[in-house]
Amino acid sequence: MVGAFDWTERERFMIEVEHLTKRYGEFTALKGISFTANPGQVTGFLGPNGAGKTTTMRILTGFTPPSSGRAVVAGYDVFNQSMDVRKRVGYLPENVPLYRDMTARGFLHYMGEIRGVKNLRQKVDDVLARVALLDRAESRIRTLSKGMRQRVGLAQALLHDPEVLILDEPTIGLDPLQVLELRALVRELGRDHTLLFSTHILSEVEQVCDRVIIIDQGRIVASGSPFELRAELERGGRVLVRADAPADAVAALLGTVPGVALAEAANDGVVVTPVSAEVDPRPELARAVVQQGWRLIELRPVAVNLEEIFLELTRQEQADMSIADVAMVDVAETETTEL
Ligand SMILES: Nc1ncnc2c1ncn2[C@@H]1O[C@H](COP(=O)(O)OP(=O)(O)O)[C@@H](O)[C@H]1O
Ligand SMILES: [Mg+2]
């Protein structure tokens, strides 16, 4: 199997980053980041454009030296042992350099020869199968859809059986169906690789990743499972209350309940903000509504998604940016960083 590795050697295939910094002249793109990525997992590297995702990935793949700090990939130092690292890492850069007039198979064969891959014929068939492109193997790359080209890029990254996969925003510019297909493939590859996957699309990490590392302006602002990050914010979070009474009246009543800092009428009910994370106002809210003689229709935490978590985490730093910038609503297709 492509990328299979000995699970008893798990530790060797981790990505370990310690106090990594990167300066471009006067500008500091990475301000001392530390994180790890584990085998058999998809680690999501999430952040807005310019956060430092590509810079980090280029350091991890040995294409750019760090200014200071350390990164160990598959047991090798990216700076001192960069050839060893490259042998064990499959890299899908932001802009995959594909030779458009080659066939998919021809391109993979060519890349395999450059890397000295053994049993190349078989290997090319294996990776084409893994990315579900066997039926288009003889097509010229320029005739393939963007999604298929991305899969050729992925096949290229898998050719030399790397234990570690580093994929830089692989879903950018794909249509919705292609995005779903690629995410499914990433999840599958995560099972037998250490996979680091960058994106600026927040919902994407919830769908694809086991762990998330959130980076913003060259700093790691949070990390954890999507579940943990969500729980962190839901704890002491806002509660939505619906009762069969006018929202204004409900809000006025709930504003007087102990532990409630604020009760505001919203479209679909009353949103209650507790005074602190230690307080769960829900039992008291339910009692107040029922005592008033109203019927309680709904009582639940206000849905928190990663968009909101991200907003929360970066609120101070980004106070001067517009919500649209922070929420990364625009899916940017133009990337500035060159290979
Ligand atoms: N070669 C470079 N020279 C100067 N600045 C760069 C270079 N590459 C990236 N940067 C800057 O470093 C910051 C991080 O960029 P990058 O790592 O590409 O972010 P991301 O991939 O998260 O969008 C950005 O402000 C970018 O303009
Ligand atoms: Mg980038």
C-alpha cells in the first residue's frame, strides 16, 4: 500500500516544530511557532491568507530554511538533514508545477525517474489508482479538470511512498463536487500517513481534520480537536431560549434570572449570555419560563462553529480588520507565493 508504515515506529514519523521563526528582510512571517502532527491523523493548518501556512510548509519540506527554531520531520531535522526529509515527505504545493503537455502517466513517470523511484511502472499505476485517475492516465494534463489536475499533484506527492504528506490548500479553486472528492481522499490518506493539510476555509477543517492548529499573523492562536475547540467556546457560552410568549417579554424576564448577564430578543428566540464560563444558567432559565406560566419550546446552546471560534480568538489582534476579512468569506484563488 502506498505510504504504509510500521505502526510500531509511530514516533519517528511525527512532525515536530519548535519555536520556528521566519523573517523575510524586515518582515517576520513566523513569530516562533511550535506544534506537532501525529501519524494516522489529518492535522489541519488553518488560517487566513498571509498567516504563514505556506511559509511553514516550505520549511517543513526543506524548500526554505527557517530563521531560527527547529523542525523535525520523520525523525530528521529539516535544516541539517533536508535530503532525508524530502525522501519521506510528499508535498503538494499551492501551485502544482505540472507539465501540461504530458499525459498524467507520463508526468508521474518523469517525476519518479527524477526521484529514483524503484519499480516505477507499478508505482505509477498504484498512485493513479489511489487518486482514482487510472481511467485518465493517458490524457494530457491540460485536458484534465482542475480537480483531476490536483489529484495528479497528489499522485506525484505519493510516488516515493512518503510517510508524511504536506498539502498546501489542495481544495482551492475546485468546484463543490471536486472539493468533496478531494476531502474524502485527504481523510483516507490521513489514515496511513502523518498528514498536514492547510486551508483558510473553516468549515473544511471540521469535515476533514482530526486536529486543528489555528495560525494567524505568524502565531499559533489555538490548537485541539475540532470538538475541543468547539467545546471550549460552548462552555459558558450563550443559550437560546424559545417560549410561547413575545420575545421582548421573554427577554425582559430572563434578564432578571440569576447568573444572566444579558438577554436579548433575536430572530428565533432569546439569546442569553451568562455572567461567566462557570455558570450554566439553563436550569434557572427553564424554571423562570415555566413559573411565568409560559411553555418552554426550546433551550439549547447557541450553535458555535469554527468561524465563531476563530473570530473570538483573533478578535483583539484583528480589531481593525473587517468581519469579512477575518471570517475569510472570500475564497481567494490568487496566491502570491511562488514555488
Ligand atoms: N518570499 C517572500 N518574501 C517576502 N515576504 C513573503 C514571502 N513569502 C511570504 N511572504 C509573506 O509572509 C507572510 C506569510 O505568507 P504565507 O506563508 O504565504 O501565508 P499563507 O500561506 O498563510 O497565506 C505574508 O505576509 C507574505 O506576504
Ligand atoms: Mg499559502
